[in-house]
Amino acid sequence: MARTREFDIDQAVDRAMDLFWRRGYAETSLQDLLKELSIGSGSFYAAFGSKEQLYLRSLERYASLQAADLAETVDGTTDIRVAVRKVLVSLVEADLADPTRGCLVVNASTQCGDLPTAADRVTAALRQVESALAGALEQAQARGEIAADRNPRELARFLTTFMQGLRVVGRGRMGREFAEDALSTAMRALD
């Protein structure tokens, strides 16, 4: 008779996500995961298959949470500049508070070149950000907040790229003044 699973899969994915985020994929061993999740190897393999598969689930979870936060901030906003600035400032503040952590998606893109499936997850995560921003920018353009000759999709791609760059320089500890100057310049892209 099969044993009943004695742990919550979603909580385990969240805990693994946090561990991968803090330590990175390569620096997180199977033993680290087993200890963090308080499970045995049999339960681990039955639930997740492999370290790589759990990492991919963790990336998906992180991307989903980030996309939901972004959408909540920009969807239906009455002032796109305020919403975009709020998003960008929140990234700067997160990196100033803990520069070693960075962004799990950025970390994955720089640490997991030999994992094609991780690269696919990074691409999907960035497309989610682009899509959320493009939709909000299209709505803002319809309200007259953005000039009619501006391309919302191109602006969304620029902002997506800028956001990832902010996370990289945040890990480099460039500081508030550097980030604020860059942020001010990026905001002018919406003019």
C-alpha cells in the first residue's frame, strides 16, 4: 500500500524557491533541498522527479508571483507613469534592502546556461512581464496618457529590459543615486 504524502507540495515549492533564490541552482544540493523540505529522498523523487524539475517549478512559481504583483500594480491604473514608477521603485528598494538576493529570473538567466529548460522558463517569465506592461500601456495610450505615435509593445520591451538591468546593477550595489538617475531617464521613455 502506498504511503500518503505528508507534506504540502505548494509549501515545499515555495521553500525550495527561497533556497534556490538564496543559494543558486548549482550551489543547492539535493541534500540541501531534503533538509530544507524536511523530507526523504523517496518522497522528493516521487513529488518532484529531480532537482532540475523542482528548480523549474520554483522558477514558474516565482514568475507567477511576480507577474501577479506587476499586473495588480499596472492593470486598470488611472496614471501609467505613477504605476510604472511604483514598480521600478519597488525593485530598487528590494535590491537596496537585500542586494545579494536579486531576482530569481535574472539569477537563472545568468547561472543556468547549461539548462535549456531553465532558459525557456526565463523567456516565459520575461514575456509575462512584457505582456502585462504592453496591456497597461495600450490602455494608457487609449486614455491619452501616451502619445499616439508611441508603440506600447516596444515600450513594454524596453521597460522589461530595463527592469532586468535594474536588478543586475542592484546586485552590483550601485546604490540609490545610481538607480534613481537611471529610473528618471527610463521614465522619460513614456513621454
